[in-house]
Amino acid sequence: MIFGLLSFAAAVVAAELADDNSYGTVEIAEPADALTFARVGAGVVLVSTYEGGMVSGVSLTCALGRAISDPIEVFRTEGYKRLRALATSASPDCGIVSKAEDLAQPVDLGSRHVAAGANFPEHAGEAEVEDGPFLFAKLVDPTPPTAPVPAGEGLLDYEVELAWVPLDGLRRGQDAEWMGLILCNDYTDRGALLRHIDVWDIASAKGFTTGKSFPGFLPVGNLFVIPADYRAFAEAVELRLYVNGEERQRSHVSQAVWNFDELMNQTWQWQSRRWDHLGEAVGLLAEDDVVAARTLIMGGTPSGTAFQGISTGQQLAGVAAWVWGGWDRPVESHVMDVYIERARLEKRYLQPGDRVVIHVDRMGVIDNRVVAAP
């Protein structure tokens, strides 16, 4: 069947139910393993505990005697050892406790990001992307961890991911001593993506920037983590995502095909590629040979997304529409029309009112409600 590249398995990840109490506690890494930052109001907190919906730690504004509003800036000036010492020896008067739901976006980030597709074997198997993984640009401003996500008129899908964040610009061939980590949800309008994809070469990444770069499609976690060893720390992270309390995705980052070093190696190999995005040719990087500070280097998502493939019946229905007078367009576009129409009727994608939660130990929480388009 000529649309074999689009044939996905039909099963969804077996469900595990979670409730609000499950999301309210997150294991926090010991300061020797990683520094964990949060923002409360305009100030930065060095987090020590996250239990029962409450987060406690050290106010860095208090401990350092000056206004601290950004984790990356304070790390640049104070360094790991100094901040690790503050985590355990700061004056009790500098202690702070906050509701987890009040945590803001923990760090300032850019709007051009490097993202990986088909980087987890099971997800690649679902998509039958034989030539993956691949990279694409995601061009959107990150939003806070509890920001609403617009359903739009498309097929809104979720993707839990771990992202690496350079603290300084990273040049080709340069090995970063320090790297931040943050959770993100790579929301996708599957309808827009499918209408722009190259069905004969999915790994070309055509259509991915267009389907994934709508406003509100990149909420990030409520914690920003700088590990002592970012490679080993990331490999041990277990990603988890829930929709309305039902577990949809779960996998360790170590299951990815490309680890951080290979993601960077591939970034340099892909840097000259360009894709059409709303009539503009765009690439991975704003500047050749430099990954800008505060860029998200997104590691891809595990299996279990709402998109579970285009069935043989839908493919045949699209072919029939082409045969019966639809020759003005490629046959694959008719297949996409059939899939999109049926998916909307069946409401198999996220709907207004749905709640999507990412809950990951040592990394934090993202908790979004899907809302109708304004």
C-alpha cells in the first residue's frame, strides 16, 4: 500500500489513573546531583522540597542580598558550588514556601527551538518512519506551566518531552560544561501537519514546523534543573503524561535513539536545511554554527500520542475520492481529508475542557487545560 509510511498501530498505551494528589508531590534531586530552581512572583527559589502541592526552598534574593529574577543569570555569577552551599546553609530567614500552582515559568527562554521527531523507537514504529529520527524547527514562545492551550480548529495532540537548555551560546564543536533541563509539551495541530507533510519522505520534516508552531503550543515545566552531570541525569528521567487522569505516555529518556551528544551532532548536520513555514524559508538556527543560549533542544516524545495512524479503510476512501473526480489534487491529499474529517467527528483528539498533565520526578509538572479558540 503506497501509504504504508502513514500506517500506525491502533493501540493506546495501557492506562494508569492519577488524581490531583498524585501530581502534588515531586521528588527533588539532592543539591549534589542537581540544582532545582523555581520562580515565585519575580523571585527565584532554590527548591528543596515539593510535597502535597507545596514547594519550599531558599529565596535567592534574600540569601544573596540582591534581586534575583533568572536562574541562568544567577548561575553564571555564582556558580554551582556556591549555590549548592546556599541550598544547605542559607539562613532560615531566607526560607520560602509557595503553592505549586503559583509557580511561574521558571526561566526566560528563546522562541526558536531545535526539536526531534521519531526519536523513541516505539513512537517511530507507530509512524513507520524508517529513516528517522529527524530534526525540525519549532518557532514559538514558551508559555507558563499552567497556561491554557487553544484547541483551535485542528486536531490538537500532546507530546511529553525533555529539553536541554544551553546557558550560553553553543558553537559547533564546543562541549558545554553546564546545561539546563526543563520539561515541555510539544503540542501539535495534526491536521495542519498532515496537510503539509511529504508522505513519501516523512523524515524530511516537511510540515512539522507548520503543525507545531502555533501560539500556546509550548508550555514548559515549573522547575528548571541544572545537574552536576547533565548527561547522566537526563538519561535517568522517566517521562509521564496524563490526559484527564489517564496515563497516555511513559518512557525513560534513555530509550531515545539519539542522546544529547547525537542531537547536537545532528543539529550541525541539519543546520543548512530549510523548510517552508507560512511562505517563509526557515532553518533550525538563527545564526549558523551557534545554538543560542536559552534555546530548547527537544529530545522527542515516546509512544502513546493521540495520533495512532491512518487506517487502511481511510486510505482506500481517499483513493476512491481521487478516482471519482478528485484528480485536481494528489491522491494523498484526499486521504488526509478523510482522516481529518473522521478524526474530528470521532473527537479522538484533545477537546476543550480536557486536562493534560506532565508529572516527572526530579523535573516538575506541566498542567494545562484545553480551551476553545478565542
